[in-house]
Amino acid sequence: MNNSVNNTMNTKELIHSDFQIKEVEAVVRRDAFTTIHVYVPPYETNILRNLFGRENVTVFERPSKTTITPEQEYDRLCAKYGHEVVAKVFGEDDGDRLMEIVEGLMKEGQLPAQEKALEGTLDQEPSETKGAKKR
């Protein structure tokens, strides 16, 4: 019996894939004497603002990324903050709205390559213009 349970768990783990998304630094003022710094995916700041008040959470961009497993994010947040809090922030849809947000961030992570391609095109145009002016 134990072997079949382990095989099932391994199969599930193979289905889930890790993905890199940008990370932010959230500075949370818990009370007059306590401030904490946490590094979280951007959407997690919505939960922090809900728990501690919008005015008590300041978010800073970071150049680093964090690794998430998109299919497990809803469960991870529920385990960390409680189902009621997560449902209040993202809705009672078993993580569908959260998954849309995560997928948006995953696509956003692919944009820099496209932007670089566009920048390369833009860089060529001014040099052609300069060449024309020299003549």
C-alpha cells in the first residue's frame, strides 16, 4: 500500500512545474514598534494589505525573482494566511482568479526578450537617420 501512495505522490509532483516570477520587498508595519521586511510575489502584497492595512504596507521593486509552483500557489497562500483571508482577497473560486494573476506574471516575465528585440529595431533606425544626415 505504501508503495502505491508514494507512486501517486511522485506522479503529482511531476505534473507541477516550477516557474520564476519577479519578487517584491514588502515592508509591513505591524505596530508602532514592529516593522518586518518580507520578500514575496507581487500578488501576495494584496493579502498583507488586507491583514495589516493599506497604509501599513510599503512595496519596493526588486531585481530578483522567486520560484513558485503556479498550481500550488492557492494552497500555499491558504496554508500561510488561512482560507478565509485568501478567499476575501482573491474570491471564493478555488484559486481561479489567483491563477489568472500568476499566469499574467508568467507572461510578463517573457516580455523582456520581446522588448530587447524592439529596442534592437529602434537602435537601428536612429543610426540609419544619422547616416542620412552625414551625406
